[in-house]
Amino acid sequence: TSLTDYVSRMKAGQDAIYYIAGDDAAKLAKSPHLEGFKAKGVEVLLLSDHVDEFWLQHITQHDGKPFKSITRGATDLDQIEADETKEDTEKPDEADLSALIAAIKTELGEAVKDVRPSKRLTDSPVCLIADEGDMDVNLERLLKRHGQLADGMPRVLELNPGHALIATLATRSTSNAASEDDLLKDAAHLLLDQARIVEGEVPKDPSDFARRLGAVMARAFDA
């Protein structure tokens, strides 16, 4: 498609040209970051050429519409009208995540920049994004690959309030013993590693990931 054609198809209430960048368009098409946009019928450009990240630094808009990465910054799709061709499905009840977010922040510490409820997820439990003003996830990955960036910045972990796993953890986090709950602590790290894996990365410590996964699975089967 062309940018002009994209703009002509933008939905009522949409004020930006949305895109997601990476190495493989087929993998990008499966990204959890797309879920909320698919639900609204909003088009997202899949930019899989390495040069895309660099021209976007210089050409920041087209026809008065700014480019916006769906893997950076907060996403609020409420102002965009739903696609009438989509079936009207009832949204699941969203859990109160305040206690769970506090517990995850305490456990993960500086491994994440922030933890917050997601407006972009509909099916997946978690995803990682770059905060507003930070370097986009894919650009950071490219610079690290070519030795131009040593360490990446901590990212924001977003939780899907409508996902059954997150709702279960949210309920568990409200107990008086939540601060000493080893399962909840392991779950915090597993959620972060799950978000990394979906991005095509590997857990920071594969041994710890395997140990935590085994412990959580063992407790699940004992329940």
C-alpha cells in the first residue's frame, strides 16, 4: 500500500499512522501488540526492512498524520470507532490490578521501568513496550546488534486486565501474605520473561526461568 492510500482508509477518530517494525513481517503479524488494533479494525503497517527505523527518524509524518509505533508509549484506542464489520463481542470483566502491579514492581525492581494495565492487549496476558520518549524497541535491538548500544533501557510491562491468568494473580495479590508469596514472585519474573520471548528475545537468566517454570508447574499439578 502507499501512505496516501493508508491515510484514505483511516478510521474515524484515528489521528496517527500506526506501524510496528522488526526483522520479519510474518512474525510481526503475530505480535500481541496488534491485538487491540485488530479488534478495532485499525490498519497497522508492518515495517520489516532495516532502513525503516532510520527514515522514520527524519520523515515523521505524512499528510499531516504523525507516524506512531505501537510498541512505544501508551495506546488508547477508545477514541477510534469500532469496525462495523467486526462481530460485537462482549468484553471480559477487567480485574483491579493495583495490588498485583505493586507486587510485581516490588519483585522486579529496576528490571522494568513501570508496570501498568494495557489497552492494547485482548488475548495475550502481557507485553513489553518502550515508554513515551524512549527509543523504540526494534531500533534499540538493531543498535545493540551492531555494537552501537551496550545496554538497553528498562521497558514498561503491560498487563491485560481481561486475561484469566492476570485476574487470578490479581486476586492472589490481595491476600495478607502476598509479600511472602513465592508463587507470586516467580510469576512476576515469568511474566516478564514471557513478554521477552514473544519479542524474539531470550530470558535474562535461562536457568532461573527454567527453575521458576518448573516450580510453578509443580504447584499447579499439586493443586
